[in-house]
Amino acid sequence: MTDRPADFSEFQRFRRWWFAPILAIPVVVTWWGFVVQIVLGNDWGSRPAPDILIWLFWIVFGVGFPVWFWMLGVRTVVDGSGVHVRWNVFPLRRDFPFDEIADRETVTYEPFREFGGWGWRRGRQGRVCYTVRGVGGSSSASPAIAEC
């Protein structure tokens, strides 16, 4: 990316309602075990894990995992040199210089049918899509970059 200010910048986050219960299960179980064994001093289960393991699981799954997921997203920047896509919290980045972009168009696509869902996905005929989520339905109304 250049030092010049961006012409367009967007940050898409993972914020689907159905993912909250899935994320909550390991977080709640980890917090419950931590409170029972570390805070209250009672053994958690009939064969309790060592306290150091409870601490480790609590740090990784009870605190780290939710914070990591909250920060997760895709930043798209358009500046004078091209289009840049970067996954936050992953070392994944893709730059599309303007001189390598042959064409562009606005399309409505179906993430599950064409790419198997959201994310950094490879679809049919070698197409690649970089997106986080759509707004409603199965079609994406959020910007996505498809590389053909």
C-alpha cells in the first residue's frame, strides 16, 4: 500500500447471530471450570485436571478465543496503487495493482453455491473470492473481490 490516503476503506467483521451460541459453548464451559476449580477451590469433575491446565485452557479458550474472534475480519483498501485485501489477525494479504485488473463489475453472487461459504475461498473454474459476510438471505450484498 502507498502512504497516500485511501480512496475507499472498509472493514468487514464476522457478526452472524447463529455463531454466538457456537462460540459461547467452549467459552462458558471453560469459564465454569475455571470458577469451580480455581476461584472456589473445588475439584471440577471426578478426575480433575491440574490447576495449571485449567489456567491454560481458561487463557486460551475463555479469554483469548473470544478476543481473537472479536478482532477477526477483512480490511479492503482502494488507493492510488490498487485494491488491497488483508485478513485481520491472520498474515494473509493480497494486493491487486490497477494495471493487473482487466475488468470490474458489480454482481450478486451466492456464497454457498459458488464458493462454499464466506472467507478466502476458491470456487469453480479457479475463481477466488475474498469476503466475510453478506447481508440477509443467501446472496451477498457486502462488497467482495472475486479473482478470475
